[in-house]
Amino acid sequence: MIEHGLDRHVWHKSSHSSGQGSCVEVAEGERVLVRDTRNRPLGHVEYTAGAWSDFLRGVKSGAS
């Protein structure tokens, strides 16, 4: 888990992030936050927990 500065969210790298620096970090909770590790200062996108679950289910099933 990665925690940065005063950021109250606990971030972790996606299990599908490549080992070449192209990583996505996720902070899960009531809202799910997603950010690019190369551009943390640009902020994050936010999803409801239900929308994030639907997204993951689609990715795992191969839906496009």
C-alpha cells in the first residue's frame, strides 16, 4: 500500500500495471479513486463502489 503525504487515502497499484512504470493506483472505499502514477499531481477520477465493481466484472469477462 502506498500513502502519500497528507493524503488520507490508502493507494495500491493495480495488479495489472506493467513493470515499466505505466501504473495505475487505486484507493478503494465508499468511493473508488483511480490515478496515474506518472501524473499524480493531475488528480484522480472517482467512481461509486458499484460502478467500479461493474467495471472490474466487465474487464474480467473480456467485455469491451
